[in-house]
Amino acid sequence: MGISAFLSILLFCAYLPSTECLFLHPDNATDLILPSYDYIVVGGGIAGLVVANRLSEDPDVTVLILEAGEMDASENTITVPGLVGHGWNPAYDWNITTAPQEFLDNRTRWYNLGHVVGGGSVLNGLVMTRGAKAEYDAWQALGNPGWGWRSLLPYFKKSETFVEDVNPYDASALHIQPDMLVHGTGGPLEVAYPKFFYNQSNSFLLGVSELGISLLNDANAGVSAGAMIVPASISAQNQSRTDSRTAYLDGVMNRSNLHLASGQTVTRILVGTGSTAPIIVPPFGHLKRAHGVEFTTSEGSPRQSVMCTREVVVAAGAILSPVLLQISGIGPAPILDELNVTIQVDLPGVGQNLQDHPMVEAFYNYTEPDLFSTRNLTGATLQEAETEYFTNHTGPWTAPLISTTAFPSLRSLTSNWSSILQNISSSSAARYLPSGPGQHPAVLRGYAQQRQQLLRLLSRTDVGALEIMADSIGTLTIANHHPFSRGTVRALSSDILSRGSVAANVALDPRYCSQPEDCQVLVEGLLFNGQIIGTGAMQQLAPRPPAPWDATVAGPEPVNETALLETVRGWLTTEFHPCGTTSMMPIELGGVVDPRLMVYGMQNLRVVNAGIIPLIPAAHLQAAVYAIAEKAADMIKEDYGDSLSGSPNTPGAWKPRPSSPVDPPHGAGIPSGGKESPKQAT
């Protein structure tokens, strides 16, 4: 950072309260944003706030976060676990819908994306799961040294303060015995268990156990296949939501070198000539440079530019990050030509490889009259729950909608597992990918390698194939966690606000079940639900499923799987876990960023968010994104010779192993046995 820029900050802060040095509102940002910063972070969600926090630990650098949303108002429907999901504020959502889903029922789907400081961490269902060791080792196998489980585990730990604070009875009955060797105790994000569990949680765990599914003591120790109580992004002490804002922003509001400008939509990255790069592989002879960004508050407002001396970090999420790259001239040449955008870097993979977790909410209606559930939270009982929560931080309001889940492996889910995998293996990769850039040879090669990794993962017994989420009233929601279908996202105009809103300029097509076996796995999930409902433990809840879910339970007539497939197609929605659209893979495999998250062909432009995930894990993604962002911040600091932040458990400088080593593969071959192993990985 130059002397003049540093003096500008000193003068700037001398006339303003310390919080104003940080938080710039739309009405004052035009006048108060500095002309230049060392780092510009586009997006103030999970990844953006983590990176900005860590980079601004060095008081000698300046960091600007540009976020389109505003601060949330800490509504009870956001902060209180038991109320999460019971209210929706359109101001906190980008209000994007998908294209009609041609492989389902030709209807669109609403697609919730956080439009708020903190991003999706402010709106999600609080679930903190990581997935299996083998899933991260698959990232490494796709050409990403240093991104296997062993390399990422320190960053999972670094991000969290994990609190094991469950009463002994619940801990024993619900198999809550976390392995503290794989958890952090000094990170910014608090992770804990609720103070209240419905009895139905125990019934579900006993039921799946009757079917041979192992009960896991810790959802995050490296084995995902099994059933468990999942920890949540909540404070152990006050039992309220913890998110990237409370964890990584609120505590550093006094840093004068960290500025947050909310209500600002970045309209393009300012890309120009960079330096000669003799070591870069073709087709790039020279790297381009991100000189800064252009942004505005609304369609009719003036555009403003701010420059960077070091890097632009794109942390706008898996949907909007590729859109921003495209309108900035970075992406598939045919799309850039259609947008009439000058081609800066021809990268076929930008906006391709979209992955998500398609889900179906199935309802089985527990009718046991003595059963206590969220249905009972009305009238005086509701008032009692509210009083107990705000007085003692205990009771039903501490319980998130989902605390109890199962991730059966494909082998445990269905006896048809081998035929499903054989059908996929024998099909053409190109046949099920979208037309246009999706058929580019590099993208096809990358997808072919992804398929091989998926086939290996789904043959294992320690990797979940399907998630089953159980609530207190009888909903067993299933989600395919290793889909083969791939979607796309692209800009519709070179001006992201030209049609009145960002949503109107985004073409999002997840292409759910474009690989037919993805829907078949969900059918198998419904059949498995029927088996769960038929267990002795679950029958005590007196389930009475209405149509069409009654068809999943075995009766006098055989289950009609053709009808179930149509049910899946009509009811399928999403867990809102998009990833893969700016994949971390070699460029010859359609990758967009390298293992240091630098955009190919660019000198100083990184992407840090779920978009870099090359292969979606069987997990809710927030834990992975926190870890990715922590690792990214350390890599950026390394590249500029800055000191790294301390570890979660020891003071002083902490460095991961140098030179991003390749992790040894986890395990060899397919584990023996047809059910999940009860042994916990460490």
C-alpha cells in the first residue's frame, strides 16, 4: 500500500467514528469510499467476510467489501433456531427462479440466495456437516494438490469453536459423542448442539438402526454414511444463530483498514493488460489484470469505480460469480459474443458444471396423541416456549427444524445400487450435458473424470448417497447428495441491472435429473422412507401418510415405482446448495481456477466461494465454504509474504505444510461389507 493511500485512511478515520470507518451505507458510500484499496472483495457472504477478516488482520493493508444486500435486523425468524424457516423476507433474497425444468415437469423452481450481509449463513437451516474424507480426496484427484481431507481439516478446525454441551442423558440416547480431535476450539464461528430434542429424534435413529444403518457419534469426523444428530451453527450459551457476520465481521468493526459498503451491486470487473507470463500454459501468453471494479446502487444510479493494488476476490456465490465473470469478459467465447462483451479470457467452464442437491419433502404424518411436536407450539404452549427461550435459552425454540439426519450409502439404500452405477457408467457423458459450452472438449473431459470419481465414491460404504432429514411432525425429506446431472448459469445482458434487477439478467438452469438415474435414486429414497416408517420404532409414532406418500409404504399391492417417479418429478425442489460453476480443476478439464483459486489467464483475480468446488460433497455446504475461505486467505497472505493468522488452539503464527503437498489417498478400494462401518474416522 502506498504512503498516500495510507494517509488518506488516517485523514478519513480522523473525522469519522470508528464504525463509520468500516460500514458505508448507500447514501454515503459514493463520497467516502477510497479511490483505491489493496484488496477488493466482491460479496459479503460466508467466503467474503472470512477472507476480508483474515486479510485485514494486517493493519498495513486496506480491504473493501462490496455487498449488494444490507444488514439483517436480527429478526427472531433469523436468530431463533426453532423459528428458522417460519418467515421469509424478500429483501434478504435475490428472488431468482430457475428455467423450466424440462427433465421434471417443465415448471420453474424458486431459488433462494442470500441478499444480505452474511449471505446464506443468515438464512440457512443451521446444519453443520462436512461430508466424508473420500469426497475431499476426490477433489485432489481431480487435479487439485493440497485440497484433500488432511489439508482441509486444519481449516475446518480453524473456522470453528465447537462446544460439546449436551446433557448426559441426551448424549447417550442420541449417540452424541463428538471426536474433539477433529474440531476447533478457538475459531470465530460457534458450533454447538441445541438444548432440546424431540423424542422423534430417538425414534428415527432407532428405526434406521433396525434397517442396518450405523449410528455415528460425530457427523464430521470423516465418515458421512450413517445416521446422526447434526451440530448447528448456533451459540452454545444463548442458543441463537451464528453466521459469518456475527463470527467474522461484528468483532472487527473497529478495524480502520476494513471497509464494508452495503447496498452496492458490482456491475463488472475492470480488466486490462497484465504482465508477461512465460510459465503460463497455452492459450495464455500474457496474463490479464483486474485493476478494480465498477459498482452502483441501482439501475438508474451513477456507476462508480474503485481500484485495487493487489487483488480482486470474487466471493459472490456459485450463481452470481460466474455471471459477474461473464459480463467482465471472462467466460465461454460464444456467450461473451452473444453479450457483445470484449473477450478478455476465453474460459469455457465459467457457468458450467452447476451441481446441487435435489430434494423431495415426503410427509408421513405422526398421529400418536401423546407425541409432543412443533404442532403443539400454539397458544399458551407457544408463549411458554418463548419465555423459556428468552429467559433460560432452553426449550423447544432452541431446536432447529432439522437436527436428525441419515446419509445412507447407495449400497445400504437399495439392492439396485450396482445396476444404477452400471447404467451410468455405460452411458455417454456428452449425452447428458447441456449444449453449447457444455459440449466443449475441455468441459467434457472434466465431466468424464468427475463421473469416474462419483462412481468410485458411490461404490463405497463410508460415503453417503442420499440425505434423509427428519422433523418432529412426520416429514422425511430426501435429497440426492451425489447427482450426476449438471446445470448452467449465464448472464442475459452485459449490464447486470438493465432489466430492472439482477434476477432478470440471470439464466439459471440446474437441469435436475438430466441424468435420469438422479431421479431413480430419489425413488429409491422414497422406498427406503417406506421401510423406515415400517420399523417398530417408527410405528410407535402412528404414522398416517396422506397421498401421494402413502404409496411409498408397502401394502397389499406392490409399490408402483413408475408412479413414484412421477411424484419425484412433480415434487422435486432443492436444498439450495449450488456449487461447481467456477470449478477448481485443470484448465484442460474445463476448470476456471487453479489450486490457488486464481482465475486462469488472470494475474490477480481469485474466486473464493462454493463455485470452486469441483465435486459436490454429501453435506450441507456452509462448513466447506468456511474452510475454503480460511485456506484461501492463507494462500493470499503467502503469495504476498504476509504473516498468517494464528491457529485455533495455539497463539502465534501458524502455517499449513508448505508447498501444498498432495495428500495420500484415503483408504484403498471399496471397504468390505454392505452397511456403514460403526467405527469413527479420526
